[in-house]
Amino acid sequence: MKSVYIEKLKLTNFRNHQAMSAELGSRHVVLTGQNGAGKTNILEAVSFLSPGRGLRRAPYDKVGLAGGSGAWTVFAEMQGALGDVKIGTGLQQTSFGVETTRKVHINGAQVKTSDELLGHSRILWLTPSMDGLFTGAASDRRRFLDRLVLAVDPAHGRRVGDYEKAMRARNKLLSEDFPDAAWLEATEAQLAELGVAVAAARNELVMLLSEVIIRNNDPESPFPDALVSISGSLENQTGEYAASDLEAEYLDRLRNSRRIDARAGRTLEGPHRSDMIVHHRPKSMHASQCSTGEQKALLIGLLLAHARLVGEMHNASPILLLDEVAAHLDEGRRAALYDMIDELGCQAWMTGTERELFGALEGRACFLTVNDGKLL
């Protein structure tokens, strides 16, 4: 398996980092410092080396340096899945002002879409905001699931985006007193096609992830296995129908629900209403019923299983971003986590307020102190 890692990272006017540069090599990266120093900002910058809006899902025009023009850049020199690569991304300053669409350059050449980043690296992350994943809103779990899918299926992000765009168009048409019948029919046909594709991709991911979890089951692991499934009308039917038949069936449902959806002001059925269901496998317990500590361990186990799947499918290790992951783990679980990351061959970027939390990584990591947007 190809080892993927960031050797050098440079940030310009990104969050509170006016000019940050770090030479890292192939080791793990541990960022320590007080809260608010800018540790998570660095992880967020690294997350922009993948498609999408990063680990905070922030608008691109909100991540520039406070008081600055709004332009910002993230630049990395990497050992990628295809070899040495230089990647730059950000919002550019032009004579007309700062652009609102981020540009991506690979080896100096601008690429058409950020999806091309997936050819060089897959970046996975775990943040404190995910600690309530199993008890929070279904929309958070859908987003989490779609991020898992995107790491193995580069087309999924655009597919989901196109589905949501078509759904908004349908909702707008239904809000009109006399919607254009032909346009409504065409929009629903597109919605049905995209909805079935989204559901099928999610089901495929869940099947592959479950196979990895079962194959690598370790009863002694401090991070328990998860049982993952999807609750959703289309996802639950993808194994019963051919794709074309399911599209036709969903299209009929959309047509028949126009009045109800018009009154509701939204489309009431489809993969935008689905939910990811997770159980603690050893305890046969729904994740939402587990203790806070068990939920954290379950989530870490799920991330590690996904990292293994990504590595196996693409023959290249993903990069892991783990924000404050060690704070609520005891010494034994911390050491086990670091060893498991090593076993997967991943470069991990980790943050914490105290260096002692990462003592088991001495000799295996590059330790950097962050203070007020600067590296010490």
C-alpha cells in the first residue's frame, strides 16, 4: 500500500495564521497549545486538500484572516497516491476583488474541480462536534455517511449536490399556482434518477464497510465494532428492484405526492430524509443508548474501519485529522489508538492542549506548539 503524507504545509492569511510554514516529513503531526491558539485551524486547512467545505463546513469567504482582504491560500508538498505532488488551493485576489469560488492547482496547473484532489489523497477527520453524532439530528448522520461515501466514490459529492439542486427546483415549482407541467415532469425525472443513485452509493458503502468490520473483528479492541445500516425508503428498496425500476417507482411517488408536498412546502420523501443507524455490535445496543465514553470509542472504531476500507480500495493510505481525540481517552486507549493508526499506515494530524497526552507517540511524531497563529 502506498504511504500518503504531507511533507510541507504553508498557510497564508488562513484564519489566525497570517504566514505559517512547517516541514514535517512522513511522521504523524501533533499540534499542542492553549484553546484558541489555532490548532484546529491547521487541521481545517489540511481538510481543504480534499473536495468540499472542510471539516467545519465553513463558507470559503469566511476562513480568511480577520481584517484581511478575504483571500487565503493553503499549499502542501505531498507524497500522494500518484507520487510527489504540489497542491495549492484558496481564494484569489483579482483586480475585481476576491473571488468567491476556491481554485485548486495541482503541480502548478489549475484543475476543473476539487474532485481531482481525490486522485492524490483521501482525507478523513474526527472532530469534537461529532461526539453527539448518534444522538443528534439525522441530517448530521447523513452528512457523515455521505462524507464516508465520497472517500471511496469521487462522484458522490456532485451527485448529492445535483440531487439537492433538483429538489429545490421541484419545491419552487410546487409553490407556484400554475407550475409548468413539462418542466415539473423533467425535474422529477432527474430527481428520481439522482435519488436512486445516491441511495445505491450509500448502500454500497455500508456493505463494504460492514465487510471490513466483520473481517477485522477483534474482541479485545478498546474500540468496539459497529453495525451500520440505513433507514430510508430508497435505500431499503435498492436490493429489491433494478435501478431503472426503482427510478420509475420513485417517480410515480413524486407525481402522486405533489399536492401533499406543495402544502408542506418541501419534498417529503427521498434520500434527503434517510438516516444512518449504528449499533454497538458487542452489546447489541443502539449507539444512542450507549454511554458517552462508549459512543466516542464506537465512533473512533468506525473511523478506523473506514480508513482501512479506503486504504484497501485505493491501495493508498488516507490522512487522518483527529481534533482533540485524546482528551477523553485513558492512557491505554490512547496508546492502542496510536498503534492502530500506525498499523493502518496513515499519517495522523492530532491536536491537544497537553503534550503528555501523546507521550506514546514520542519518536513517531513531529511535535509542534501552536501559539496565537504561530508555530513554536
